[in-house]
Amino acid sequence: MRPLILITNDDGVAAKGLRTLDEIAMEFGDVVVMAPAGNASGLSHSITTTRPLRVREVKLAEGLSVYSCDGTPVDCVKLAVEYFCPRTPDLVLSGINHGSNSSINILYSGTMGAVTEATALGLNAIGFSLLSHNPDADFEPGKPFIRHLIGEVLEKGLPADVSLNVNIPRPKEGPIRGIRICHEAKARWVDSFEKRIDPVGQPYWWLTGKFICDNPPQRSDEWALANGYVSVVPIHPDFTHYQALEELQRLSL
């Protein structure tokens, strides 16, 4: 029996990155796609609790089941696994995201929220992102690396409670140089809310910001991407800082 692969994203069911990923995944197994009906970027691990979810089937290609859901990426994973997959998926893929999800961006990413949810459900999962926000981005240079990683995970699996955050660079010169296993670089967003006035005279605020990552160390994802490598960061949904447990015993809590 061919593996079953579930695919979602946060850019929406019509995104070019999603189409690219499902075409690659169909080379490896049977594919079910459930993605948000529209753009759901920046929703992190949010779920819909205040209204029902609605799903419609989208016909895109023969032998490919595609569903559009009016919820979040995490909603898509939870709902698809329970109701729309004919059996438990062997692998969950999210992406290919239009834009980076390296470093601290993983905290905000709907793409990676879906991956973390799949991991919490006990499933192997990979999130893919390309360092381009262009809706018509060129995903071709990253395809060999995506194929390689999907094949490796389907064949060998991942450690328990671990998933992969994969970011694909767009080198200014030459081809992508290879793959690097990395840790997240320490970085931050310096946020700014720009105040504007709408046509009826009411104020509103638009979030802007600047990504800051000074001198990333060589084994970090930001270093790898800046030097033309695909970065692969193993992540897990357990937020416990185990090294701090013993230190905190000194506190009077």
C-alpha cells in the first residue's frame, strides 16, 4: 500500500507553494490536501472555537483529494485526520510557505503550527518554506531537496515527538549548496504599529516591523540560509526548558 500523505499550508488553498508540494508528494504516495480557504498566515497554533467549520471539495487533478476549509491550518490538520483521511496519514506536510519561517518566525507561523499539531497527534511531519513572498515564486531549485527529505522521512521516520522545520534559500549567486541540520538562530522582530485614518475618519493600526538577527552562529538556520544552504531544524511541541528545572528548585515557589 502506498503511503498516505496529508498536506496543508497557511497561504490558502490556491497558493502556488501548495500546488508545488502536492505535485511532489504524489510521486511518493496517495495525497489528501486540506488547506485554509484564504490566507491564514501568522495564525500560529490557533484553532476555531466560536463557530462551526465548513469544508468544500476542490477539483484540481485526477487522483488528488483537495478540500478547502474556512478554519486555521491547525483546524485543517485536526479535521482532516479525523474525518477526511481514509486512514492515519504516514506523513503530514505543510507549505511550501511563501516566506521564511526560520528562527523566531516559527512562533508566529501557521505553517509550522500545523506541523506542531501533527507532531502532537503522533504523526511524522515536515514544514517547508521558501524565502520569497512572491505569489508566483520559483520553487524549482528547492524541489530536489524537498523530494530528498520526504523520501528520507517516509523510509526512516523521525524521532518520537520531533518534526522538521525546513527553509529553502534563494541564493544571490549560484545554486543551492546543500542541506544543513541547524538550531534556531536567536533573533527578534522590532515591531512598530503605524497609525492610519480610514475613509470615515476612524483610526486604525497596521503592524510593521524589522527582523533583527546579528551575527548568527555557523550552526544556526539563519547562517545556513545566508550561505545558500537549506536549513533543517528539528522541533518538538514540548515547551519545557529542562535545563532550568533544577535551577528553579532554588526559588521559594
